[in-house]
Amino acid sequence: PWGQHGVRETDPESAIWIPIAMILRRTTVGLLCCALAIQQRVPHAASTMYSGILGPLTGKVQSAFQPSRPSQRPIAPEYTAEPLEDPQVRRLVENVDPSLRRNPPSGTYDLVVLGAGVAGLISCIVGRQLGRKVALVEQHYMGGDCLNTGCVPSKALIAAAREAARPVLRGGDLGVRVPEVAVDFEAVMSRMRRIRAEISEHDSVRRYSEDLGVEVYSGAARFMGKRQVTLADGTELGFRKCILGTGAGALVPKELEGIPHLTNSNLWNLRHLPPRLVVLGAGVIGLEIAQAMRRLGSQVTIISPSGRVMPKEEPEAAELVRKALDRDGVRLLAAKLLKVDRQAEALVGQQTDLCAWILFATQLERRW
């Protein structure tokens, strides 16, 4: 049954790959940033989900899933949460940055988890629920995209954008003309950082190491054998099983190399609303940010080579989204980016667009 859920063992009795979709199906947890809900619900699925992984495993687990080869194009570097003078940002970093603590000594574990994102954190919880000795390795921030750059900050931004648009969208239908809405973007981002810092307590180094009994290590890991990884500081971790949960990063197109730009990661460090924003990519990440920023007051242009939004989804659903964006005043341009200069001009086809910021949201690449 494991093959049909996409679990693939890279070496018998060694490392395994677990897609987050399988974990979602087994745990039926909605927003995974709520670690308390996960801890309550996971035990009900633990015996069926992990007993074959952490316990005796005979033979090689097969799957139809075959990951693509990593791209040779550069991946955007890990972002640093800013501004550090903001007490909520400092609180976040103190909670989720394992490099602020000294690494435990070398050791041997039943399970070593590489990556402290959603998949990695859930794996640690389940491993400990089953009484296993577990180590977690993270080279950046615990909580992964969901806490730091995805679910939590984006939904906080969208909530503010929805309130900003509500009087205009609903008032018109009711025959009420609402004066211009005033948006305090600094206050919007401050609220987002406060919410993120509060939730970070659940994904913190302290909680996993002290409350859950997971040994948390900081650093990049390299496989030095079938049952051992070595960290950058020389710490050696032996294991019976290893889970890879290292996530993905935004690929940087050659047109943006050396040009300051935004991704879905460093966007959350903004303190002032960009007056003009060009979004490269019409997938779900680019669209939700584009709509939110437009509702908050930016002039937003989405560049899509196909001229469509959500090209991988059903055309009928994509058309509904396109109409909503059009209603909000988001411009959709069917074009390909040719070049960008440092004067914040984007040459799109044969048309030059002046913009304050460019948000790259087209493609992600795994980090392993």
C-alpha cells in the first residue's frame, strides 16, 4: 500500500522520501501550521502510517513517483527575517533559529529528519509518539515555508486585503459609494509579524527539544554513507532511517541575476507598499500575492507567457480567477520577460514597464 501513496525508499533500510500529500491524507489535518492540532490527531494515524517505516521494513518500497533531476539554475538564497529591530521578528528568530543554540554531540538515532518544515516536524512528532529516538537537522529556520513565508504570513496579508476591498466590492452592489479606503501598510505587516511570532512558539527549537524530546541540530548535512550524515561542524549522526524534507526554493531567472527582486520569501520583509509591482508568473502563489497587493493599493501587472492564469488548473476555474483579478484592477499581460535594468524597467516583449519591484513567482526547485 505504501507505493500507491508515493513513498519511495532510496536505499533499502536507509533513507525514504515521504510526500506531504500522503501525510495530509492520513492525518486529515487542515492548516498544518497548527502544531497542536497535529499532535492531537497524528497518533490515530501513526500505527498505519509509520509502523512500516520506523519498524521492520522488508524489501524495497516502490513507487511510481520519480522526482526530476535538480536544475542547474541558481536557487534564491534562504531569506533572513527582517527588520531585526522589530521585537516580533526577534521573537520569531529566537524561537526558530537552531543556530542560536549549541549542537548536541554526535549520536545514533532510530530516525534522522533533514529539514524542519511541515513534513519534517510531523515526522518528528510521530517518531516520538512511537517511542523512537529522533534527531532533526535544519540549516535555516524551523517551521519551513508554512510558518515563515507561506501559509501564515500570506493569509495574514490576504485578511487585511480582503477587509480593504470589502467596502468597494460590496458597497457597489448595494448602491453605496464608499470613499477611498486608507491602508496603513506598515501596520498590516506589523500584524503579520506578530501573528507569525506567536505561532512560531509551536514550531520552536525549545518545544521540539525540551517538550517533545527531539535532538535538534543546526547546519547543512551530507550523506557520508548509507546510515550516516555529517554536519558542517563535523557532527556525525548515525541512523536506521532518514527522512528527506528539505523543501524547495525559487529558481532565479537569468534576467534577474544581479537585480534586486522579490520572491515569495523576502516579500515578507517589506515595510512600505510598492507603488508598482510586476509579478512574473501566474500560478497560485503569484496570484494570491498580486491580488492582495492590488487591494492594498499597488498597481499590479502579472506577466504570463500564455496569457492565462493558473495554466495547470481547469480552464473554467482559471477563468473565474481571471475575472476576479480583472474586477480588482490587476493587469494581465501575455508576454515573456526579455530583460530588466537597474532603473526598475522591465522590457516585456517590445513593451517597457516601469515598476518599483519585481516579484518572481514562477518556479520552485527542490533543495536536494
